[in-house]
Amino acid sequence: MDTKANILLIYTGGTIGMIKDFETGTLRNFNFKDLLKHIPELKLLDCTIATTSFKQPIDSSNMNPGYWADIATIIEERYEDFDGFVVLHGSDTMSYTASALSFMLENLSKPVVFTGSQLPIGDLRTDAKENLITSIQIAALREKGHSKIAEVCLYFEYKLYRANRTTKINAEHFEAFASLNYPALIESGVNLVINNEALYRPNRRKKLRVHKAMESNILLVKMFPGIDETTISHLFSYPEIKGLVLETYGSGNVTNEQWFISALKRLIAKGIPVINVTQCSGGSVAMGMYETSIELKRMGVISAKDCTTEAAIAKLMYLLGQKVSPKSFKTIFETSLRGEMI
Ligand code: ASP
């Protein structure tokens, strides 16, 4: 018989943990230890909940790979003591952090559920309570003595997604996230409807390995009609550049003017990986479909396929941090490591 699940709540910051200062009208963090005071319903859940918090909770716009490593460390150190982890995080950069954690936590066989909210927990119309309570319930789901979910995911407004497939799409609606290239893992209505086919299947015999080295000397360049040679040559001559993510049009197209193609070739000749990710919210890169992408394919630009920009950035940082050799970089990048691409 399954025993009660042990869940660790990790508070990093963001709106979910904020209350309104009625004198100044601004939002400020409340003491996370008072969580039960704000959500007494948590006591009714059929699992044991422990909490931990960043010493200084942050707005997620201040997130960086150092903080990602802090989250990874908390999970690593307490991995054996808990059946699941719920990370409370600001929604603004949640998809970046959750994507990064999916790569940092190799052979994960327990759930790590990211959640947050659009309105503070102390607000009358808050979405924080539902998001938090259901995230905990999901993290506590068990089957045959194991956690039902065994991957990094993101729960928001009645849907659980694979984290590295998500993007924040709305700054106003409660439905703030979307996963256009991969179905929801769970939909929460009167019941939790689990999409068993879509769940990640870990090899439970393999031990968790945590990788904290992430290379952040990379560039993200979004193409736009009119981007000029001077800008590109200035950006590409950044001496510390270790990798480039190019947000291209449609199925991976860029201008095929010679100055641009040559600038990319120079980077690749220096052994710097260039990743092609589409700026469309859904669909995939397919280099070679149009004249405006065939050159990219020929020169060895790497396809991010149907990855989100957030996942492409996290994967690039991760593989560079792993010191993957330039020779095998393309093959490894184009292989799905954590279900982030087809
Ligand atoms: N600015 C906040 C943050 O990302 C917004 C939120 O929590 O949703 O930290």
C-alpha cells in the first residue's frame, strides 16, 4: 500500500508569495513560513508538506544560472527525503528556469512542478491557491510505489505541461502559459485527467545526476526585417561569445544576403555553435525547405526543430557547460534529451 507522499515546497519569489502593502499600494514578499496562514486548505491535503525558501526571494526577472544551481542543489540534497518537489517561481521567467532545470536534473524519477500566479496569494481573486494546491496534489500522485510524474513540469490555470515545452504567452490572463508543440500532461477539471501517453518515462534504475555548470556567454538574436550589417558584425564580434541562438522566421528562414551568410560562416568556422530556432510560437524549423534556409543547412547551422526559444537557450547553456566537443555538438543538440523536441 502506498504511504503518504512527502512534498517539498521551494519558494524562490514572484507574485505568488506577495501581499499588498495597503499603505503604499505596492506588492511585497511575505514571510513564507506564514504560508499556512494564507492557505489553511493545505492542511487538508493527503500528503506531508515541508517548505524551504530562498533567503532573499526574488522577482523572477532577476533569475540567473546561479539561482538555477541553487534550486538544483536544494533538490539534490533533499532528493531522497521527498517524493516530489513544487517550486514557486515568478511567472515571467518560469519557462526559462524550468527548462534549465530539466537539463540540469538528469535521470530525474520524481516530479518537479513549477508554479506561480498572476495575482498575489493575498488577493481576493487570486489564482495562486488553485495553482499551488493542484501542483502539490500532482506532485503527490503515486502509482505502484512510484511517483506518477517523473519530469520537470509547469502547472498553471488547470493545465500541467512539460516545462521545457512552455512559453509565457500572456501578461494579463490567468492562462499565462502555452505549450503549442506538445500536449498537456494533465488537465484539471472535476477530476485530474492524465494524458498517460504524453508522460516522460524515466529509467528508474539510473541515479539522479545534477549538472550545475551552465555557460551564459551566449547570444540570442531575433531576426527582423531591416536588421543591418553593422549591428550584426558588432554583436558577432563579442569576444566572449560561446554560442548563438538565432530566432528565425517561419520554418527557419533568414535573409540570404551575402553579408549575413558570411557573418554566420565566420562564427561557425571559429567552432561556435549556431542554433536555429523559429520565432513562431508553434511549428518546427525545417532547414532546406526554402532558398532562405538552404545555406544555413549547408554551413552546419544546428536545428532546434520544434523547441521553444527558452528550451533552446537552456540546452545550449547546458551542453556548453558540459564541454561537449564542437564535433559532436550538432548531433547531441539535435537529439531530444528530456523530451524538449521531436
Ligand atoms: N514579476 C513577477 C515575477 O516573475 C511576475 C509573477 O510572479 O508572475 O517574478
